[in-house]
Amino acid sequence: MEIRNETLSTDFILLGLFSGMKHTRLSVSVVLLIYTIAITGNTTLIFLIWVDPHLHTSMYFLLSQLSLIDLAFISSIVPKMIVNFFSGKKNISLVGCGTQIFFTLTLGIAECLLLTLMAYDRYVAICNPLKYSIIISPRVSQRMAIGSWVGGTLASLAHTAYAMHFPLCGPRELHNFFCEVKAILKLSCEDISAYEKGVVVTSIVVVLLPVSFILTSYILIFLQVLRINSHEGRRKALATCSSHLTVVIFYYGPAMLIYMRPGSSHTPILNQALFMFDTILTPMLNPIIYSLRNREVVDSMKKVMGKFSIQNRFARFNE
């Protein structure tokens, strides 16, 4: 019994999202629905890019990596939320908490880097189309994806290891629906001002610099689009760019409000809403945004569904 109590004392208690809600079951049902749509949408997009030769380009390869990140991102958070709700428990172990921090940081930073590289891909495609296949070759796009994953992993490893080494005081209650660095640091017994400065530096590198790069890329892109004489050419260029720009706003907006807004640590309810949008809603919205506004993806979906329909009819005929 003593060993069990000692083990439980090292666990964290997740108080966020469902605590204090009147219609808890409805909230859980909505989260499950969002999770199902996100899994289905991102899996479908990855499958289409994999099976359709017309989508075997650098842009769609990077898009498949974005869908893969979104799949892993939402899956690192929602299943634990649902398990805790149905089991009636709110605890998460120390190892589980550290693991969740590592994966969410890795995937979050990797998505920041990937979205920035995708903006560069669109810049080259529109502003320098004749050299696009040379500058953004399949090997280069693969290096972009690997760089995003490696950059996210290294930054996350450093932050997770450093944040989890602080001694903690008081009840281990986290006012969030998943383990997150800022929530852990609030429980620290030591002075964390030096680490907080490191978080600010990381935020500048991972958020402000990429946002500045993306904005610069899109200013140059829009100036180039204005020079295109063909209405169809303008429409196609703006379609792919508007999808990516919408995803950037949806992802970076909440992230900047959480990590770079003065006094954000004093607004836990607002932070939870922003985290909810960034980690759960955005992975669901991304494949929808890219599918609805991209004719090539829609055509590919129709083509694949048509093939499966013909194969099913043929199989039934043979029976």
C-alpha cells in the first residue's frame, strides 16, 4: 500500500477542459467527433497523395508530412483525455507526462518549421516557376521534411529534459487537459527565470522568425500574382496559397497568444481554449481546408472513389 501511495504521489492531476462543465458527456462526444474527423481527413489525404501519381510533387509530399504531424499531434492528446474521462481518473504518471510533453513539443515545433518551408515552396513555385523542379527537387523536399522532424525533436528533447528536472512543490494539479511545459513550471520550487528566458528565445526562433519569413514570402508571392495576365493562372496560384495561409493563421495565431502574450500565465481558461483550437481543432481543419480549396485533391478523390466503385461492381459481377 505504501509503494502504491508513493507511486500515486508522483502522478499529475489533469483538471482541464471537462472539469466544471455542466454537459460533460456532450463535450466528450464533440471531442470524439472532432478526433474521428481529423483521423479520417488526414489519413485520406495521405492515402490520396500516396496512390495518385499526379500528386507525387514536392508540394503534396510536404502536405502529406503536415497531415502526418497533425495525426500524431491530436493522437498524443485526445486518447488520454478520453481514457481519463471514461475511467473516472484524472491522473497521468510522471513518465507519461514527460512523454506527452516531448511528443507535443516535437510535433508542434516540427509543424512550425514545416509550415515555413511550405511557404518557401510556394514562393519558388510562383515567383521562379522555371527553376522550381531544380530548386525544390524531391531530394530537397525530403530534406525539408527531415529537417522539420529533427529540429522539432532536438528542441523538444532539450526543453522536456530541462523542464522535468525541476523539483516540484505543492499538489501536482495541472489546469490543462494535457501535460504542458508552462503548467509544469508553475509547480516548480526553484527560480525558473533563466529557463523562462530560454523559452522566450525559443519562441522567437520557432514563432517570430518563421512568421516573418512567411509574411515576406507571401508579400513577394502576391506581388508576382498581380503580374500574371491569365485569370486561371491567378486563380490557381491564389487557391494553393490561400489554403496554406489559412492554415498558418489557424496554427500560429493561438500559439503566439499562448506563448508570447504578456500575462498569459494568469488566464488559464483562455489558454485552454487556445490550446483546444491549436491541438485539436486545427488538425481536423487542415485536411478540410486543403481539400475544399484544391481542385487537384478533389479530382484525385473522385478518381480514386471511381476506381473503387468500378472494382466493387466488377467483383460483384464475377460473383
